[in-house]
Amino acid sequence: MKRNAKWKIILNLVLLLVILGVMFYFVQNSMRAIFIELKETNLILLAGVLFLGLLHQFFEGCGIKETVRGFAPNFTIFDGMMTSFYSAFYRVITFGAGTLLAEIGFYKKKGIKISQGVGASTLHMVSYKTAIITYAILNFIFYFTSMLKQRPEMIGMILIGTILTSLLVITLVLLSLSLNIQVAVLLFCNRFVHNEKLRYYVDQANLQINALHQAMQSVLADKASLLKIYLFNLLKVGAWYVIPFVCLQEEANNINFFLAFALISFTLVLSGVIPSPAGIGSFDFVYLFMFQPIIGTVDAVSSLLLYRFASFVLPFLLGFLVFLKERRKVITDGIEEIS
């Protein structure tokens, strides 16, 4: 028993050292420019960006709490925020691959079954994508005439991004609500999909759809809860969308609040369908493509770095604190077991 506890402590210390090494790599490479920009930013602007970043996380916590309310009545807004931080930390450390597993793992620590956690995390993603689509469509309608005159090449790209994201959401919702469609897809795969590797992914997708079906049925039983989840996601996405205008209002006079809001909404819907580890490179590329022609390279890069701090670095650092707290508990329990 004591020997197992010792190994548990050793393995957790090794894991901690590995994580610190990966963090050092990211700070030196991906985050270095962001920290330099923070150093050169005035305190009032930095406080505004920090507030909006935390406001996003607060609404994120509210949305997650409402999503899992049917599974875990004692799950709090703070727990929802911790879930977001924890997932953000593993998104960076695992280059995006471990985000879903981290979220499900955190749910499990709070007494939520794995199947329910899978459903909740998928519904969480669907709600987030729906909010992004909503803003993109509204801004597309509002700025269509202006784009047609000034940047017609954007129209096709925005439409493709919106359609692809909408198809993803619609497919997941239909599969989760209709058992007949799910059975038809399974029968089709059983008959025509014989590759073992491909079959594995099909089976995994089926498990996720089954879990999503349970989660959706639980939420749909309460229409008020579904509306709350949607509104919380609109608010959380909206908090991030305000950041570019806050960063640019003093430097760039040729961009107003609504235009900045529209451009960042188009950026999110486009970057979400461009493959890239954790969505980092694709977002940077699309952000500069949207903002650079209007405000210039210097202001575009500066606002991008501050946006990245609020949406990427801040939740990652807070997630690291959650991770440290978790590792500390595991190591402390191991020491007590030895004693």
C-alpha cells in the first residue's frame, strides 16, 4: 500500500515537471509576444481586457452550470468556471487534443457520469457554435451592402464558414434528437464501413451521439433551461467580441463598435472551420485578414495579442492554478497514506 502511494507521488511529480516544461516552451514561443504586449499596454486598457476576459468566463460558468443541472443539481457557477479553466489548460498542453477529455474528466470529479459528461460537453460545444452562428448571420445581414462595395471577396468566405458551422450543429442536433436517424446511420456503417480504424471512429462518434441524446432530452424537458443556455452563450461570446473595439478605440478612428464587433464575429466563424492545432494559427491568420486592411498592421497585431491574452492565455493560466490544486491534493493524499 505504501509502495503504491510512493509511486503515485513520484508519477505526479514527474507529470508536474513535464507540464512545467511544456508551459515553459509555450511561454517562450507562443506567448512571449503576448506578454511583451501586456508590458507595453496602459493599465486602464489592460484592466478592461482583463475584465472582459473574466466576464466571458463567468457567463461560461453560468452556461455550463445550466447544461449539467439535470445531472448535478449541486454544480455551481464557480464549478462551471473551473471546468472552463481546466479545459483551457489542457487545450494548450495537449495541442487541442485533450480538451474534451479534460472537460469530461472534470465533470467526473464532480460526480457526473462519463456518458453524461460526454453529452454535456457536446451540448456545450453545440451551444457555443450556435451563438457564433447567430452573431455571424446578424452581422452579415447588417454589413452585406458595405461588404459588397468594399470587400466582396469576404462574402463567399463568410457564407462558407457559416454554412459549414451550421451543418455541424444541425447534424449533431438531428442525430441527438432522432433515434431513427441514428439507427439508419449505424445500419449504413455496419454494411459499408469495414475498415477497422474507421470503424473505431464511427463507434466512438456513436457513443458521443448517444450521450448527447441523453443530455438533449434532459435539457429539452425544460424549455426555460434551453433558453438560458443559449442566452448565456450569447453573452459569453459577446464579452470576447467587445475586446477588439476596447483595444482599438484610442488608436484607430476609422473603426466603430459595430464594425469591430462584426469583424471579430466573422473571424470566429471562419477560424472555426480552418484546421489548426487548438485553432491558434487559423484564428491569427483570419483576424489579421479581417482587421489589417482597415486599421493597419501595427494596431491589428496589437489588438490581436491583447485578444489572445483574454481568450487564450488568461484561462490557460487560471487552469494551471486549478491543475496545481488538483496535483497538490493527490500528492498530499499520497503522503498521508504513507504516514
